[in-house]
Amino acid sequence: MNPFTYERAADGAAAIRLVSDNRQAKYLGGGTNLVDLMREQVERPKLLVDVTALSREIEAREDGSVLIGAGATNTAVAADRTVRERFPLLSRAILAGASGQIRNMATVAGNILQRTRCTYFYDEAARCNKREPGAGCDAIDGVNRIHAILGASPSCVATHPSDMCVALAALDAVVHVQGPGGDRTVKLVDLHRLPGGRPDIETVLDAQDLITGVELPALGFAWRATYRKVRDRASYAFALVSVAAMVDVQGGTIRDVRLALGGVAHKPWRAWKAEEALRGRLATRESFAQAAEAELADAAGLRDNAFKIELAKRCIVATLGDLIGETA
Amino acid sequence: MHYIINAQPMDVIADPRTSLLDMLRDNLGLMGTKKGCNQGACGACTVLVDGERINACLALAVQYEGREITTVEGLSGGSDALHPLQSAFIEHDGFQCGYCTPGQLCSAIGMLGKIERGVPSAVTADLSAETMALDHDELRERMSGNLCRCGAYNGIAEAITKVHAKVPA
């Protein structure tokens, strides 16, 4: 680990000032990913600005929305009574990820901004465009079982590892950002980028931008929602494929639907095509299968991960089936 | 940097790069907490911070300044007697080599606190439930962050179950 200075920011403005004054500064949340990356020499910040104490509140608002402070731990969010009652999908997704220890440490903003677990990204001896732009990618022709099947590029086939973000994508969550020029909001689905030719640029945020919270807009009616995660072991593993699904079914017809996939792309993948294919259709297995086909039509498999295309389709069908009470 | 470690106030001088795990072991000589993977995968380094379990290997010590840290050395609360969970691990053969045991113990104690406070897990059927039970699946899911390469899981699970049953509701 390279030497660095540690500062606790007194408030958001002070944090932004500290990071603006030092080009090699980074915000520090729970450290569960960043400390590991620093130990592997992938990240080499000269200054860490601890922002975990700035906003930990979980505010249950009268209008049915919830504002979660960026420094709230994953455990605090998953266990929060209002979140469990209004947005159980979010609790489910968070609880599906990591271990009890890590959820106790990890923050909401840190979860959003965590880096990929692509093994080549972590391996200094390997070529990685994300770690060293222009170096090349050893994952594309390497061991790529955990890699992307949607939205990948010749530069990068890494996936975003979060479970929480998949639920946030489905819930139309809005990320509150404080920057040098003031406050703004970014939809979670627009926050992460696809790799394109610059996989090192993972979000639309600048280095000085500080995530202060995540807003969950009120849900207009009673959605049925669930999170399904498929992984190599029953607990404490990243998703091969995960599905966050919400449906509103009236009289056997899908009035509205929201669907997001995890483990398949460089960002939490909102399944817009499947949603479009489902809206207004009968809530049947045939509709689900057609929607899954539509979403995965552009999917591309690599040597080891092509199975995830079929897996993702089946997960979509099974998860929607669960939600309408059909036994898959 | 100031800490309360196993109920004792302590001052430590350490580089910001020092993990909480290395500080406990190298700066303070508290060798009970173990270094397994050093990347948050095995749970051998689990300690309690203000009663909550964390992976000390992924924690920068400087970030936990001023907090109350409990390691395996502090579980008995300063007495010579063992913590009931330690006794139960012996009684139920909850270890072979013992390397993962300090982490298992601290993790289980933190986990039982969560059960008591009604915090759900990935296998909890009803998220709205006020109280949480510790059945077969709940225990295994909640302890999945602690690996035991000897495979003493049956004994570990029995010991935790036994101690949980004795805790007054």
C-alpha cells in the first residue's frame, strides 16, 4: 500500500475542498473494496477523505419516499423498518450480497461506487484497460466465467458486482450528488457507464463529486417485488445472474413492470426491452419468455460465460413466475 | 490514536496504512485475532466494534479511532472464566486446528445480537417480522462470512444453537 494521509471531513463542502485540492485524493466509505484495492496496488491514493460520518440518516418521508444517507451501512439500510415495509426489494438485494461483517462496514455510496471483481483488474501482471487505459484486456480471451454478456466492448468485459444497485435500478432510485458547483441529482440507472473505449471511467461523476444520499421515490401502488440471485454457492458469493423484478398485475394483465439484471454488464442493467415487451400483456409464461428473449437478443457470450445468456432468460421467467404465484 | 480495546483505554501510534487487524496483532500484541485471507473472504479476523462484527483486515485502524473494540481476548469480560460460547465450542467440538475460532466466536456473538434486535437475513421469509428465529438455514446464512477449513461446521453450528437457546428472550 502506498503512503497516504487520512482526513475526516467536517461536512460535504470541506470534503469536496480536500479532494479538489489533491488530484490523488479519494473519498473513503467503509473501505471494504478500496482498502483491498490499495493493498493490491490497483488504487494508490495520496489522501483519503473519510465521509462516512457525514450522512447516515434514513429519512422516512410523509409522501412515501425514503432518503438514505450515503454513509448508512448496508446493514442499517437492509434492517431499517421503513425500508423493509416500503421497499422490501432493496432489503432483499442488500441481504443477498456479501457477508454480515462486510454489510456492517460497507456504505451505500461505497456500494454504488465499488469496482468490478474481474480478476484481471486485480492482477497487476495482467493487461487491463480499466486499470491502465490502452493496456489491453486479458479477460476477453481469458478465464471469463464471471464476465459481461450485455453492453460489453472490445476494451472491457467486466461486470458491476453490486446486488443493492440492481434493486435501486428497478426502484427508479435517484442519487443525490454534491459537487464543487452545487447539488444535483442523477438517476441510478444513468450513473454508471458502459465501458466503450474508456472502461476506466465508470460513472458520470467527477472525482470531486460526493454522493450524499439515495432517494427512493414513493411507489404509487402495491407492486409485487422480489430479488433472485444465482451464484456458485448458496451464500457469500457474487451473482452470476441476478434479477430484481416488480410487477403490477391486474386481472391477469401486466399493468406495469420493472426489471433489472445484475452480474451481466458493466452497470446495473435495467431491462427496458423486456419491460416494454411485458407492459399490457397477459401475465403468462409465454409473455415472460418472449420478454426475456427480447432483452437478451443482443447478448454475447465469451469462452466461459455464454451459459449466462440462457441463465438470465430463465431467471427472468422464473422470477416473474414467482411473483404472479406460478410455481416455476 | 485512542481506542477502548477489551474495555481498556489504549493509545496507539500507527501509520494510516495499518489495518485494524495488524494494529491489534503487531502494535498491541493481541494475537488472538487471526489473519487468514487478508481480503475479507474468510472471516478469521472478525472482531466486534461497538458490538458489531467487522472484518478487521479490511478496516483501516485510523478510521476506527475512538471506538470500542472487542477481540477474542476480551470475550470473557476480564474474568478467567470462558465466555459461554467458548465453553460451548469446546463441548461441541466447534474446532479442530482452531485458527478460525476467534473469528467464529466474535462473528457469532455479533450475529446473535442481530437476531436479538430483529435484523433479517437473506433467508428470512417475512421481512416484516418483529423477532427473528435462529433455525438451521438462518444460522448457516448468517455465519457464511466465516470459513472453517477443518470443516468443523457441525460443531460450530451446535455450539451457537446451544448458546442461543440459553439466552433469555
